[in-house]
Amino acid sequence: MKLVAGHLYPDYLNIYADRGNIAVLARRAAWRGIDLDYRTISLGEALRPGEHDLLYVGGGQDREQALIAPDLAARAEPIRAAVDGGAALLAVCGGYQLLGRFYRDRAGAELSGVGLFPHETIAGERRMIGDVLLECELEPGRRRTLAGFENHAGRTLLDPGGEPLGRVVAGFGNDGESGFEGCRVLRAIGTYLHGPLLPRNPWLADWLLAQALAHRSGGGPPELEPLADELEAEAHEVSAGRARTRGGRFD
Ligand code: GLN
């Protein structure tokens, strides 16, 4: 079995080891006998809808976001077509912001976005930094937690009716006020959680792989064979513990 993964702007949007998320997806796929065919897509390179079962974009400082934003906005159609077509997607922080309608940075410059996610982001004076803990329910009735690290000036305002990724247990999340974090549209997930996110939250890595497999097969997401995740569970608990004790402080 093979899955095709497309990594948008790995040379610009990659802070807090965000590229580690791809390493986790590739390894957890390989442990199930699935080959993750990894392809990068950077400035001016083509993105063909339907080519990728899974798309990924990491985070970045305002400067890097400004360098890629026009190129990314020009891909709004193929990215939306890919997600409407059932591809899985994970977008982290700066990438998450630019998959909304726009990101207005601290200098007031407005970077147009892709408009995949029903939100807009406006940078505030103070950065929201620290460990974060969320409660999520991507599958009805199956509550799980996500633990990670956030560092952003942007306040992301989800449209009324927009589906968040989770409820904030500790930390700031989208805007430090709504009590929600991230966003979900079909099989696309956006979040502020760095870390990288997936090593300490293997269930989300498996959820993304299952969605990508569903895209490839045209069927439903398969139940993946469980893996021995003791180390990952320990990393999750350490991160969750930090969030509970010190999440949510302004810089
Ligand atoms: N530059 C954006 C902000 O400050 C995103 C930062 C990031 O990706 N960590 O909000």
C-alpha cells in the first residue's frame, strides 16, 4: 500500500521542528507496511488536485509567511479541490493561519489566505506562548486529548458555526478568549500546536493516516493496527502535565 504526502513550503514554514510531524507519519505508516511517498511543494511548483492523499504545512514567523503567502493564495483552488475531494490535511500555526481568509500581522500588513478554513487572524500586541492541552472529539463519542506548545501573536477568529479542533483545557488556543483551538473542515485539521505535535499525540497521526487511506481507497477510514505507544503516551503525559501547571501565559 502506498500513500502520497505533499509538504507545502518545507524550506520556509518549519519552526519548532514541525517537519517532525512528517517523520512520525512516515514511520507509523511504515510500521503498518504502508509506503509514504513524500513530495515537497515550494514556491512556483505545481500542486495537482487528487495527486496527494495527505497535505501538510508547518508554522513560521511573519517574515516567512509574507514570503510564501502570494504563492499559497494562488493555490486556493487546487487546495480546496484536494480537500473537497477527500484528501487529509494538517496545517500548523502560521500555515493554519494562511489557510483561513487572511492573516494581518503586527505591522498591519494583510496576507491573503486560501479560505479553506472559515476564519481570519489578526496579530495582537502580546504573543501567546506556552504548553497547551485540548479535549477533542474528531469521532462522535470518542473524546481524546491533544498536548503541544503554542507561540503566536495571531488571534484566530472562527466564523460562527465553524468547527474547532478542540476545547482548550489549558493554554490560549485560537484567540485566548473563545476557549476553542484549531479548526476542522472535512479531513483537514488546522491547529496552533507545535512540538512537533504528532510524536506526543500518536492517535492524531493515525487518524490522519486513516483519512489518507480512505482517500486512496475511496472507501471509509480503516481501523489501523494498534502500535506499542508507551513512549508516546509518556511524552503526552509530560506535555499535558506542563500545560495543566503553567499553560496560558502572555509574553
Ligand atoms: N507568525 C505567526 C504568529 O506570530 C505564526 C507563528 C508560528 O507559526 N508559530 O502568530
